[in-house]
Amino acid sequence: MAKPLVAIVGRQNVGKSTLFNRIVGRRQAIVEDLPGTTRDRIYADAEWQGRPFTLVDTGGLVLGSNDSLLNQVRAQAQQAANDADVIIFVTDVLAGMTAMDEEIVDILRRTHKPIILAANKAETADRRLEAAEFYGLGLGQVHAISALHGTGVADLLDAVASSFPEAEEEPEVPALRIAIVGRTNVGKSSLLNALLREERTIVSEVAGTTRDAIDTVLRWHGQSVVLIDTAGIRKRGKVAPGVEKYSVLRALRALDRADVALLVVDATEGVTTQDAHIAGYILESAKSVVVVVNKWDLVTKDSSTMDAYREYVWRELKFIPYAPVEFISALKRQRVERVLQTAVRVHQQRFQRIPTSELNDIVQDSLVRHNPPSKAGKRLTFYYATQPAVDPPTLVFFVNDSRLVHFSYQRYLENRIRERWGFEGTPLVLHFRGRDKKEKR
């Protein structure tokens, strides 16, 4: 069943993100006492009266501004309203009805969508009476609410749910979730826009423009793909307090929600220490990964440049040598189609299962080629191997004493398995279970 889309729209600093968080039940939108904090559209799933829907928070509308970033914010909010099935228009009781509220209402009416008016910050009885002023906007019922305390939000949602279009049954298609991650200003939002062939997120030369994780759904050869654009991730010790701190945490949570991560690297700057830290986050999350080298059009090239750069990436990110590397120019939309092709292929590798007999054959062959280590006269012995799980592929090796398994031998076994079955872009989780008495205790 298709989920209705509900957009929260309004001026800056009227409490849209606070209302968003109240409805979805978690702190997903950044809430900061600072006008203009939410700049891109962010999405979350919610449910009311047994009807699931998608809620979208938007940047505050600033009409008549010459600031290019604010103009983009306005365009994003207007696009969200155009896409929505229902619009929640949020106003501020403390500020009263403003000329800008009237201008925004004129714009929203052109969408011909149901508009539910929420007069926010009505925490007291007197403020709820003052909310009646907003009947002057001509939108009908005024819902006096306090998004911060939850007052009146249930009645607001009743009105929203009653405005939903008739439900249409359609088959659910499992979606591949891809997180676009990387340092600030490497071109993550530009890549998303190139993949979508529309300006779905704000693109700016200002580092850190994308502060929120943004989910966007597209169809790729009949398959649903969810693209999660994220704020640039910085090294943990160098994260500024406030808005940027929330952004980094959200980007890391976006990795948790993803199946595959696209690690975007700036070709002109090379692989930096921060890039390596982000790759470490991806590895810790056991997510599949594709390294995307962006701004490739700015690199002077010959016939061997691409191969040499790929080897360089693998050297710098030596703990994910299984990651495929794609070279693109998001700005010029060069080779961007290959990114999705590779991500889909890598995702399929997460579900590959090795037959038990073949896995044990490769283990025995590996033991013959390279003797297992020994310690204090005790040699590591392998009894049996199996793959109990996929997503990520998990292999269990039963041995006499797991303490004898040296890291280098574990890496050797992993390399042999990858030589045979690939697992491109996908981490392998290897467990070694011993049978010695101490381990049993």
C-alpha cells in the first residue's frame, strides 16, 4: 500500500522540526534554537489511526531573499509541498500572523493539496485563544498545538489522517538502501542529484551544507532503491558542538540503516585520514561498500591513471581491499550510472551462500598450501566450517583452540575464500570456535 506523504511547511523557527520529532517519536530532525537549522528535506515513516505515512520536514520558507542558499531552501520546501498528499502549515502563536504567513499560504494554495493549519507554541490557555487570529488566513480549522509538549498534536493528526487519499493496494518490493557518505564537500549531494536527474537535495559549495540524512526512493530496473544522502562525516575528535555534532551522529545512524555505503572521495585531494576513518565506520558497521572517486574530470589522465589510482585507493584503505572503486564526475554526470550498477551487484554478494562441502574443501586445500600456526608445541587444528548466515556473510570455523588463530592466518583464509567466491565489496564475518576445556568454561 502506497504511503501518503505529509509535508511540514512554514516560516523559519516556528517549530517545524520539533513537530516532526514529536510525530515520528524520536529526535530525527535537528532541533536548535537557531533560525534556518533545517535546510534540506528529511523524511521519516510514521503511523496514525493504523495508517502509515511518510512525514517530510522542510527548511523554513524565506520569501523575497536574495541569498542563494535561502532561495534553494525555499525551492526545496516548495518541491516538498508539490510532492505531498497533505500539507501541515505551521505558524507561531507568539509571533502572531505575519505578512510572510499570508504569502506562504498563497503559494501553498497553488498546490491544490489539503492544508492543515497548526498554530504552534500554544502552551497556555491564553495562547490557545490567541491562535484564533490565524483563522484570518482562510484555511479553516486552526489547530492550536504545542509541539514541544505534545498538546493538541493528536487532534492535528486526526485532521491529517482524515485528509489522506484513498488507500491503493500495491505489492511491497524490498528496497535496497544505499547510504552516500564521505567528508564534507566531496560531492555527495551532487552525486545524489546526478543519480536522480533532478535537484532533490541542496547542492552548495559551502562545506557541510547537507546536515540531515535524506531518504529518497527511486526505481532502478524494476527494483526499489532508497538513497540516503548524509552530512559530511569528520573525525570524532574534530566535530564541532551543536548542529554539526547532530549531523555526524545522524550520518553514522544512516550507515546503520543502509545495506551498501557509497564512500565518496575527492579525486583532486586523494584519500585523506578522514576518508580512512569513515571507511573504518563502514567496516565496523559490517556494511558493503563501493568507493566512489568523484571529480575525476579534474584529474590529468593517461591510459594507466585509473588503474594506478585504484591501486592507490586500495593501499590507503588497506582494511577494505575488497571494495570496488568507481570513477565519476557527479557535476558532469559522467559514469554515474555505473555507481548504481556496482552497488546492486555488491548488495547481491551479501546474500551469497557457500555450500558447506565446498567451504570445507577450500579450508582443507588452504591448510595444505599453508600450514596453520602453532604455539608452545600446540598446532591449530580445523575440524569443520559452515556458513550459518548471510547479510553479512558469516562463516564459523570449529577448531581445537581459537587462541591459536593468528590474525594473519585469518586474513589468509579470507583471501582464499574471496578468490573462489568473490564477495565483492562485502565484509566477511569470521568466527573461530574452540573446543579446549578453558574455552568451554
